[in-house]
Amino acid sequence: MIQTADSAPAVGIIGGTGLTELEGLQITGEKSVSTPWGEPSAPLVTGMLSGVPVIFLARHGSPHRFPPHQVNYRANLWALRDAGVKTIIGVNAVGGIHAAMGPAQIVIPDQVVDYTWGRGHTYFEGDIEHVTHIDFTFPYTEALRLGLKAAALDENVHCVDFGVYAATQGPRLETSAEVRRMERDGCDLIGMTGMPEAALAAELGLDYACLALVVNWAAGKSDHIITMDEIQDAIDTGMAGVRAILARFIQQGYAPVGRP
């Protein structure tokens, strides 16, 4: 089971599109908090999942109201850290570029390319005493990625355990030319919320991994335009697998390893 020295929840789950609430979570409390970086997207929901304490945060708010470029990522990560969270799983809805990453496929990416701009992307700014650089060679905690993969295998949920996540600005979807450029850059899937979330977690020294659900082929990767009905169908089909992986992962337990 997951344990921490102060008995605080060790795992936080940030839910994105399609996961505004966590099925199976026995809610024990809900708290609105403030941070030096403003208000988080939603109250922190505490509860028990598979008998283990967790904290859940709806990335886009509850109800879903903050577009990707207006999410207060700094407040979200800070609030979770202050609540005692040491490990974070970010659930993201993405578009697929790689042939193995079609709609309803679950992906645990291992790298990221950041195409976003104008977002509050670091804690190291303003009135600081010295310039700080963090190592971001590996944006996701490998031990955490392996734990999610093991949980998927135990639940017989097929997942792809690699992939370069292209983080785009949004809220519009990409053009087919932009997708071709990202594919040339080595990207395998596209989302709008993977950054700066991963980098901020690294700045706070938190274990972090992305659990992505492909909800559509990226622009130009199918013979039709992308529709919201198509996206919703993929969410309805694939989110059960995401929930199963999360529940098994929490049940098995994960000891925070910390970043180098």
C-alpha cells in the first residue's frame, strides 16, 4: 500500500477531458484552496480508491470550463504538493499520429516536445534569489511509467508504453500541415495539456507520468475531418480502461522514488 511519513495521500490524479470525476472514488472531503499562484482549476477532492487515499483534481474545472491555454497549471501542481501529494498521474485526451495510436488506444508516453507559448510555465521567475535550471532529459518518472504499464497488463488493458507527446497551444485543433511538421519532429501523439504540467511537477520534485487516451486521429491522418461525436465515442470506449489502470495501480501501491 502507498504510505508516506506523514500519512498524507501519496498519489494525486489530474483528470482531463473525459475524466472530470473519478468513478469508484469514495469521497471523504472536498476543499477549495488558494496558492501563491492563484486558484486551482477546481477544489481538491479527497477520497479512497481501492482502499488507498488519493486526491483528485479536475484540470479543466468542474464543470469543464477552462480551455487548455487558460488552465492555471502552476496553482494546480502547487496545491497538490501542499496537500501532501508526492506522485501525480496526469490523464490526457490526445490525438494520434503514430499508426499504433488510433482512437480509444491508451498510451503511456516517454517524451514530450513543447509547442505551447504564453503559459505560466515555471515557478522560477519574478523576485527570485538566483537563476535555477532543472534537468528535464526524461520528463516522466520511469518507475511510475512502469507501474502504470504493469497495472495495464494486470487488467488486460492494451496500452502503448512509448511515444513522444506534442504539446500544442489550443484550443483549436491542428492543421494537417502542422501535424506533418510534428511527425517530422518525431512526435507520436498530440495534446494540449501535457505542458507545462510535466515541467512544473519536475520543478517541485514530484514523480509524474502521463496516462493518455487517444480520442481521434490527428488532422490528416484519416479520410475525414475530426468531429466532437468521434471524440466522444472514443472517450466512451476507452475511459473504462483508463479507470481500470488507475484503480489497479493505486491498489498495488507505489512508493515515491523522487527525481534525480
